[in-house]
Amino acid sequence: MKKILVIVLAALMLFGFCACGGGGGSGGEYVITVYRERSSGQADGTQDDVVKEAIEEKFYEDTGISIDLQVTIYSQSELEQRVSTGMGVYTQDLDAVISYIGEDSGAIVMPYAKAERDIVIDLTDHIEDYPNILNAIRMNDPQHEVEMSAYVPIGTMDEADYQMRMIPAVTPDSGYAMIVNADMMRAVQDETGLDPDDYNVLNEGYKNMTFTQFEDLMYAIQDEYTNLRYPIAAKPWDLNRIFAGTLLGYYGENVIQEDGTVVPGYFTEGGQMMLDYMWKWSKDGIWENESLQVDDTDRIGWFASGLSAVYLSYPDVEYLISSMRTVESIDPQLDYIMIAPIADDITEEGQAYAAEHNGEGIVRGNLKDIKASEALIIPDHRDTDTEVLLKFIDWQYSSKENYELCLYGVKGVHWEEGDAIDWNGEQYETWVYPLANREEFTLNPPYSGKYLMLENINISNRLRGDYTVDEQAWYLTARYDFPAYDSNSTEEVWLPDITDNTIRNHAGIIDQNFVQYVRGPAWAGQGTTAPSQLLTGEYIPYFYEYCGDYLDFLTQQTQSSITYFENLWNIEIA
Amino acid sequence: MAMVKNKTVGRRVFNVINIILMCLFSVMFIYPYLLVIGSSFTSETSLLVNGYNLIPAEFSVYAYEFIFSSDLPFLQAYWNTIWVTAVSVVLTTSVCFLYAYALRHPKLKGKKFFNLYLVITMLFSGGLVPNYLIVTTFFRDSLWSIIIPGLIAAWYTFLIRNYLVTISNSLSEAAEIDGAGQFTILTRIFVPLSKPIIATICLFVAVSQWNSYTGPLLYLESEGNYTLQLVVNKMSDLMANLAANNTTGRIIPSESGEMAAVVVSTLPIICLYPFLQKYFITGITMGGVKE
């Protein structure tokens, strides 16, 4: 019995060893290990391995360096865990981490880039050796907005040294839009006087709806369609993206005022107005007061089944196009239009303008997006191939051919050039799947694009060739025709961490109180006092009296940051 | 007599209320899972338009087709998880039982030390990075990285020990007198008498390993080694991403697919539980002296 038991246990152990072993690599001399966050719509390609081989081969031909690319895509939660252990282990083979950048907690690379200890490599001096990277970042950017995002302050509030600790992507900064149910607009046309054909961006000479007209439309639709969930289906920050230019307000970030002081966005009239309308619309059932519990897929479902009139859930035009494709597959008969940025006839300036211009408002555009939406950091580890990695990125940017190989795959096999599009006197290049495999590749994309380290529209900016004519028009209109409003927020200028405990505590309390007592009720449509009254009546005076040091910190640090960059590049930052 | 009558009436009322409450709680616990099953068999468009229903508005198995035909190694992950669970159950239960058997012995030399050694692991941990360093040094990207670190589970060991001390020493003494060795006493006397606790620990280990996510997330790198929860998470993320920016021209079942993945990943455990239920219930009430 004893013998049998021992033999069984031993067999189990031996059998188990077949589970050992890791994945095989291509055997390149330098193993480039990269963890990256999955982008929206990014699927693992069915032929990623083929593209990997092609890239490694071409890189070797051009540079004589043999590499083995080990790029893994993770979800945000997974990446956070992996990077946490990867960064903590000094001997870990981890050459780069790529994720989106921003002020919020989901921007995984930011805490590591801003850490005072040398967790990531300072690229300030290195980057000069890789001219293609620097040129690609600086192209078409006289204000160095993208490059500025790559610098983080290292040190204390009183003595911060700016270091380039990230390599930023360069992505489009404009392209937000709004979709409206045209059938619903027509149903209330007699009441509102708004004909959808006049506002459809696909029609020549389309008009900009004013804010007053838009609001009247929403209330009219609500009265007409009693089974609606909500006329407007959107997350709060998406509402802000669309209406920031109209209301001159961005409550969500710190903004630089005309006198140079920096204040939270909700200090400004525009930010307060935005919150007031959110509160009012939420209260009146115009906008969903469950916005944080609702998923984007729910919103697509609502719009497709006529339970909402406006769709602007993550209102970037690319996402809107794919959302509307889903809507079409649910209800092909649904008629919807894209409308141009809402004109301001509601602020003081807007009212004055409208009075002089026959009711037309000021068109400032939808919110301008951060240009460097993604960035790469290089851990300062024992086992990193930093120089090879930088050479690889430099090589990717050295020619359009290399860049497109890494972005789209092997030309002729995974993609080919589509017909160019003429739009307002400019030509735009496109890409399509090869005809022989178009159906197969459309269902199952052959390549994920993961071996392109960072997108850079200065190198190549092809439109999808499989867009319909209307979709192409939407894309080009939103990206290139619509103006984009710069909210003058301080995003892209990273501030040092607050080392003074008093200031840090004040900042924490302020933020918490604002969320709990002002923003939360505003979004939920609760309470009887408008957010602007709460803010101007008690909140902001309290802020100045007890937390003025935090405001001083914001202003001082932002100004010294801007001065630093103005001196660095000999420019004047607007 | 009157008192007995009142007690009976009172008891009846209590029973009725108890039963109603327990039924309500049961519905509360079962209803969400039934909703998950119903949604997994509902078409994606119906889910988007009509929301979640117990009975599918539009029956469809597309979600199951999608998850089993995706590039993620779902079936391989299923097998990996079954293997990890089975091996963990056998090894963890065996090792913990042996440790507990030694600890129960009244005359074990260094008993306090071995007890303390176990207790300390319940109170303190080296932290994520040291754990990661040790595990990846020996079992990098291997399924053993999920099995080996959990072999000696302090809590399970104490549970078993507490059960074993309730078994009378006179049994082992009698066996010794009859010439039985320690191994014979263990396998012929204590193991048969310990079926309830063994079954309980097996169930605990099985559920724990089946649902394990953090370990696989940290230690497994190649897709061929992924376990089920890791693949389910990846699949959920992938479907949500594809649905958000869908250029494939087909419906991505992000909602129904998630439900299908949940059903597929929980079904084996749900099927296993009824067989071990009686031992589980007995096991959680143990601890009392049975002399």
C-alpha cells in the first residue's frame, strides 16, 4: 500500500512537469519585453507572429541588430498588477511599459514616471541621440505641447527639476461630435422649428444649433416621447467634452485664468454653468442621473431602441462610427444625424453676440483633447535593453514604410493602400484589407498593431478604407472641419507632488468635499440649491479662507513650469 | 400542559417565519445566478434593447460559440484549471493532513515550535515582491507556481488538527499494542475516521484553486499555461474593448459573452458541491470534543 501510494504521488509529480516551461521566442540576441495596455477596439491578431517576424527581419537588415519582440497586451487591471511586480523586481526583464497618460488613477505609467526615486530612466539627455523620435514628437507642434507632456517634475515644490521620463504618442486632438435621432427631431419640428436636414453635417451648408435650441429640442422630445429613458445618454465628462466650448467651462481640471492664476475648473463661471446644467437636466430627467452605473453598451441599446435621443458616449468620431454600426445592426431603419458643435447663445458673451447676429451663437467647438494620449516609460532595471529599445523606436519613426509595417502589418499581405480621399482641397490616404482576404480579416483582424510602440500621426495618418462615404464624411468633418476648444486646463503640465502635509491635507479635503457635496448631487439632480450657488455662496469663500495655500501652490508651480519650458525651448506658451 | 401547547404554537410560528425568510434568502442568492444563465442564452441585441431577463427574449447560443471559438485558449485553460485543482486537492490535503497528524500527537518534540511556525504565517507575510521573487525563481511561468506555495495552508492544518484531537488516543494506543506502525495507524485508523474533514478541506482547496486569479495573473506568462479565471477576465476585457470600437462588422457579445463565460467557469464547482455538501456542513460545525 505504501509503495503504491509513493508511486502514484511520484507519477503525479512527473506528469505535472509537463506544465512547466514558458513560451518560445524567436531567438533574437536582444529580448525586448514590453507590457502595454489594450486600446479600445484592439483585438489580438490572428497573424501577429507573422508580422513580428517581418519586423524583426527588417530591423536586422537595416541595423544589424537581432531582436526578439515580446510585447504583451493587458487590460488595465492586469497591467497594474504586472507592472507593480515588474517594477518592484530589479532583475525583472521589463524594457518598457505603455499606457495612457492623464491625471486620473487609471494612468498606470504616471506614478512611476513622477516617482522621485529613479524607477524609470531619465531620457532628457538620451533622446538627442535618437533624432527621429524627437523630430516625430516635435513635428507640427510649435508650442511643444506633446513634448511638454513627456516631462515630469522631480523634486520638491520648492526645487523641481524637469526630466523627460516618458516618450509620448502623438494622436489627434480634435474629433468629438454628437449623434441625434433624426426621427425624433422631425416629430417635434413644428414645436422647435428645427429641421434635421439643416443640421446634418452631411448636407452642404449645415448650421450649428445654438445651446437654447438644443435644450428646447431635448425638452420637446421628452414631452413627445413619454417612454424615453432619458433624451441624453452620456457620462458626465462626455457632456463636458461637448459643451465645454459652448459654456466656456471645464469643471474637471485645473484651469489657467486670464490673470495667470490657476484654479479648479469649477471656480470659473463656465465650470459652474456646466454643473448647473447637469444638475438641472438630471433633475428634469433630460440627462441620466444614473450615469455612473450605466454602461456604454446600455447606452447603445437605449439609442438603438429609441429610448434616448442623443448619443455621445465617448464622443470621439471613430468610436461614434463603430457605435452607430452596432446601432444599425440592431435597427437598420433608425435615422440619425451627426450635428456640428453647439453654438453659444447662453453665456454673457454668447448672448451679446446672438443679439447682434440674428440669434446665431459663437461657435468655439467641442473640447480639444490631450495630444499625447499615451506614453512609454523605461524601467531602470538591471536587465533592460534600453539602447536597443530606443534604436527600435527611432527606426520605427525613421520612415513611413517602417512605421506602417509596425502599425498595419505586411503590406500586400495584411493591408494595402486604399483610394485616397479628396476633402476640402486636401488629400487623405487610406488603408484597406487585401481583397482576397477582406471578409476574413474584417471578422478576424490579422494584426493587432501591438508592435508599434507609440502612435504618431506625423509619420502616417491613414483613414480606414472600409468606411462608407457617409462615415468618411463624418470622420473628416469632425477631425478637420470642426473647431476645437482649448479649455486652458493644466493637463499635460505635470506638477510636483505636494510634500507639505498641510497643503496636501487641504487638497484632499477640498477634493473630497467638492465630490461629495457639489458634484455628486449635481450629477444626481439632488438638492434644491444649484451647484453654482453652493460654490459661490459658501464653498469657494471657504476655500480661499482656509485652503488658499493650495491655490497658491497650483498657481506658483504651474507658472514656474511654464517658465521652465519657455526658457528650455525659447518659446512663448500661450 | 398549557405551557407545552404555547411552546408548540410558538415553535410553529417561528418555523413558518423562519421558512419564509430562508426562502426569501434562497431566492436572493439563486436569482442572480439564474439571471446570468438566462442572459448567457439571450442574443446580444435583445440584451441591449430589452435588458436582462430570466427567460431569454431571443434565444441564442452565439455567446458560447464566440467564447469557444475565440483565439484565447479557453479549452486549454479549462484543462489547466482542472489539473491544478485536482493536483492541489490531493497534495494540499495530504500535506496538511500529515502536518496536522504530527501536531496532534501529545508527545511530539518541538510541538510548540511547529505550532508557532504555522501561526506566524497566518499573521505575517513577506509581501508581494518577495513572494514573487521566490516563486518565479523556481517556477517561472509554470502551473506549479500556483500549487506549491499553497501546499501548507495554516488554517486547513489547524482545522484538521482540531478534528484529529477529538479522535480518542486509545484507538492509536490499541493499534500500537497490536504491532501497527505509525503509517498503518494513520492510513487504517485516522484517515477513515477523518473523512468529513478531508472532504471539507478538499472542497475548500478545490473552490480556492478553481477561483484563483491573483496567483495566475502574477506568475503565468504564456497563454498555454493560463487558467480559467485569467482567461475569463481577458475574454471579458477583450469583448468590452472590441464592442467599444467594433470595426469587424459582427456583433460582439460583450454582455452575453461575459455571462456565458461565468456559467462555463462556475458549472464544475456547482456540480461538485452536492456530492460534498454533507461533509461540508458537518465540517463547519466541527471543533467540539467528542470524547
